[in-house]
Amino acid sequence: MPATTIAIVGATGNIGNHITNAKELLGGFEKKGAEIVSVGGSYQVDSLVAALHGVQVVISAASGFALQDQLPIIEASKRAGVKTFYPSEYGIDDQEHPLVHPVIDAKRSIRKAVLDAGLELVVSFTGFFGEWSKTIPIIGNGNTKYGLAPLKQLGQVVAKSIGNPSVLQGSGKEYYLIAQVYEYTWNEILDEHTRATGIEWKRAYMSIEDAEKEIAAASDPYSVFGTYLRLWMAKGYGVSKKNIADRFQLPVVDLYTLFGGVTKK
């Protein structure tokens, strides 16, 4: 059996694809005799146990609105003898900030299920993603910094953390990966995008008070999850004081250079 077998659940999705394709994972682990497998299809426990036989690390990239689908994967991981489980997180550090939403509650319940199953838990707090549309809805004045990790670098961070306790925080069976690659304000990001590309994206500002009213009026909290996220940015919840991104030795790219490859249209 390979030295380490890594199973990625949701490997073809938006996040899973970037983790699977991270050169640190493909180049580093495979050279050491490790094996990387993709797990998909039916999430029936018995079939998952067979798929996870011999796997040491499971990385989940489940959708944020289907987090409970991880429960049979956790049970199967326990039965198959998996050592470490990365639940689908990749967001704000909700231990440091008072975040309230059903998605956050679901993430916390999944973490508990992992620990109750006796698996080693690694939670990835990597901030917001660094991919945007051409109209940016901003709550507040746009001058509050928030942490982010573009998807490519998110994949690199997760890959570099496997079997690397020096970049994790915690003890026993509970560990946290807190790595936000960049910290910028909305206005800094958009000003540099315009300077680098000559294209000015539209800024749609909303006050914190109006955002809170929109959330209070919504009958379904999932329908305004984006508003929740932008409100947390505006309140400064998007930056973790425990950020350890510097330990990953990723190349530092300033915003102007980051946007320099954007094709003008």
C-alpha cells in the first residue's frame, strides 16, 4: 500500500478541482509514493467504506449547502480506518468571530461528528475566495480589510498542510489550518484592478443598517447568505488574528501583478 493515500470527495467541483490540481499535492505526494484518489457517486455508507479502504486522509469539498452529505462519508471513514478528515470549510474563522447562520451551524455539527467518530479533524479557515464578478456588492464603505485566498492558492495551502503539523494549530485530534493568503479592502482590490487592466468594475454600496434589515426581513436565511458574508466583511470578521499564511512560503504577489494577467475586453 502507498505511504499515504489521499481521497478527495468532490474533486471535480470548484474547490475540489483546485485542491486536486495543486502542484504541492500532485508533485509532492506522488513523488513520495503516495496515491491520490477521487471519491464520488453514491454516498451510501457501504459503498464508501469500500472506496475508502486503505485511505489515510479524506479531504471533503462538499457544497456549502450540502454539508450534511458529509455524515455518511464520516461514518464510512470511521469504518474504513481513515486517520484524518478535512471537512468542507474554507471560510471565515468562526471561532474568533461571532458568526450566526445555518451554514455555520452545519459546519460546527460536522466538526463534532468527525471528532465523535474518533477521526483526526483538520479545519481549514482560509478566508474568502479571490474570484469576483464585474459588479461588486459592498456593505459599508469598502475600507475594512478582509482575508482571502484565491482558489489556486487555497488548493496549495490545503495540500501543503497534509502531514505537516507545523502549519496547524491545535492538539490531540482537533487541528485548525488558518491561512488567509492576502488581506485587503474592497476599495484596494477594485482600485488596483482598474489600474492594472483599465477596466472599472461597478461598486454597489449598501449600508450596514440596510444589510441588517434585509437579513431580518428574509424568510429563508440561505437566500441571503451572500448578504451575511458581505456584512461579516464589513464588520471586520473576515480577518483572523491567528493567520499563519506566511508559514506556507507561497510567493507573494501584489494586487497589481495579480490583476496584470486579466484580459482586457
